[in-house]
Amino acid sequence: MTLAQIVWDVDPTIFKIGSFELRWYGLFFAGGFLVGYQIMTKIFKTEGKSEKDMDALLITMILSTVLGARIGHYVFYEGNHFSEDPLKFIADMLIPPYAGLASHGAGFGIVFALWLYARNRKDQTYLWIVDRIAIVVALTGFFIRFGNLMNSEIVGKPTDVPWAFTFMKNFEYLPAVPRHPSQLYEALSCLVLFFILYAIWNKYKSKTPDGLLSGIFFIWIFGLRFFYEFLKENQVAFEEGMKLNMGQILSIPMVLFGIFLLMKGLKNKKMADQNAI
């Protein structure tokens, strides 16, 4: 038996009682926030920040992630339906359940929400909080992409690589053939990034140059996302025939933003090193 024979036939629902059901995706999504909360608490303690802010930060992250991802999905992938019925479009976008989420929308939402959060906290500058959040978002990304795997969604294109997965669930629209496990590619990339960012923070802690961690995050996550999209099936019909799909187009400004932050972080590090001499 070879790895090419892996058949992925996991039930996305853990259990169901009446109309209530607990799904693997929801469990991993919540788990990512729970673990991230513990890590951020440690960071706050280590750097002498008030732990009273953690609840406000958690609420900020949950709302900005979910609403940003939901609004992003509708604006980027369903925007052509707005003119048909604007009120229905807005209602479907904002009223649960949230069946469609876009990670780029979550990124935009988090960046904006953290700006609002930092405005009222003199001891937590914008780049300080964005850098630290980048650490836990990388880990949360691992959990969420693993949840996508359990849902058999965001699948890759057909391939004959020895680690290909044959997804058996939710394939009324795509043939069940060996495919790139693109969810795993992104999940493992997020996990590796988490260890890199945490190691850098653990070395410098409060002396971590502002912009360094978030710069690495945006370049790594969205740079790899750009290339992974070549291995993935398109998410919506209008992407067919496009040289670059929506995920790739949206990744470009994210990478450029990351380059800006990284350059700023390296400049801050250079200045700190010079002052230490």
C-alpha cells in the first residue's frame, strides 16, 4: 500500500443532537483561539502588560476574524450578487450561519481592529500588538486549515504525488481523484511559522524590533498562499480563465505590506543595535 492510496472519508460532524451539531471545523476554530489566548497571556505577563486587557483583545480578535472573513468572502467572491438584491446580500453576509469565510478578509479585519484596540492603550503600540498577535494567528491558522481538511474543503488539483489525498465527501461538483492536500500544505506552513515567530520573540521579548514579526508573517503566509493557489481548485466560477485567481490577487498587497513592515523592523533593529554600542 502506498501513500497515494490515502482515501479521506472523514465525517465533518462529530455528533448531532436534534438541530444542533458539533463539527470538527468549529472545534478546531475555537481551539485555535483558546490556545492563542494562553500564549498571548504568557506574552503579556513576560512583557509586563496588564492582563486585564486580554478579554478586550480576545473579543476584538474573535469579532474581527469572523466578521472580516465573512464580509471579505461576500465582497471578494460574491460581490456580483449585490446588484441583484442589496438587502438580501447584506443580510446573508451578516446573519449566521457563516458558511463562507475568506482568510484575506480576516487579515484586513484584524489589521483594522487592532488599530482601534491600540488607540486607547499607551503601553501597547500598534506595531507592538500586531507583532505579538502574528505569533498566535500563525498557530490559529494551523488549527483552521486542519479544520478545512476535516471538512474536505479548499481541496487541491488532481495529482500523482505519493502523498495525494482522495477526498470522498462533498464532491458532487468535483471527481473523487487523488489531489494535493492543499489544506495540509497551508496548515504545516502556519505551524512552522509559529515556531519561527515564537523563537524570535522568545529571544528578544520586549526588545523585539517593531514590525519584524508581523513583516515576516505577512510575507510568509501570503507569499506561500500565492504559490499554493496554483495547486488548488478555484473557489468560485468567475475565477475560471483568470491568469491569477482572487486569492493570488489579494495576496499581493499583503506581501507588499509585509515587506514594508519587515524593512521597518530591520531598520528599528539596526537603530537599536547602534544605540547599544
